[in-house]
Amino acid sequence: MTLFLWNILLALAWLALTGVFTPGNLVVGFGLSYVILRFAQRALGPSPYFGKVFHVIRFVLFFLYELIASSLRVAHDVLTPTHYMRPGVIAIPLEIESDGEITLVANLISLTPGTLSLDVSADKRTLYIHAMYIDDEDLDVFRQKIKRFERKVLEVTR
């Protein structure tokens, strides 16, 4: 976590030195400061931060893909005369344990069009989801899709 704060501080220093306060320049500064910290790793000692950055990038790309794919599916269903919706509520067993991780998974599911997190069981072992597209034969496929969200969150948070 300390290296992440250093990365942000160096990126902000980059913004101050260049005098260009744009999101693109912030990304450039963040990338340059990441490279600087990577080279300074020998002096600072090993850290899991450098591996986590790639997990976060993969997580963001995964979520953007799921967001676009589900948006297209819902848009197609709305725009075509035949509706393919088969809504239902499904219980997903959870492996994650902390409140933060459960909240993150539930919010990511709710942000994805066509799905909505409804509730978490009292023992925090089951997440209830309302989905627009649940077919009886694809129930396990749907559960695996939600479990991928959970696995990606675990990669980033642990």
C-alpha cells in the first residue's frame, strides 16, 4: 500500500512539474512513476504491489468486456420485437468472506446490465441475484459467470 501512495505522489509531482493537469498526463505520470518504483525495488525490497498492478489492469479489462457484452445483449433484447428475457432470482454461494469484498462483487454485478444484487444471507455465504436471462439449462453457466467476478475480485484484493 505504501508503494501505491508513492506512485500517486510521484504522479502528482509529474503533473506539477509539467504544468499540464489532464487525465492523460496523470496516466503518463502514473506509468512513469511505476517504472521508477520498479527500478527502485532493489533498494526498497520486494513488494506484491508490482504484481497487483497487472491484476488490477486485467480486472478492469474483464469488467469492461462484461459490461459491454451485457449492454449489447440487453440492447438487442430491447430493440428486437421478440423478447428473450427469462428473469429469475438465483442464489450464488460465496467464497469471499470480508464485507468489502462482498460489497465490491455485489456492486459490480449490479453495475452490469441485466443483473441486480438483491441480498446477502445473514451468514454472508450466499448472494441473491436477480437476472434477466436465466435459462434452466444454463443455470450452472450463469453461476460460473458470477463466480468469475468473485475470482477476479479475490485476485485484486488478496
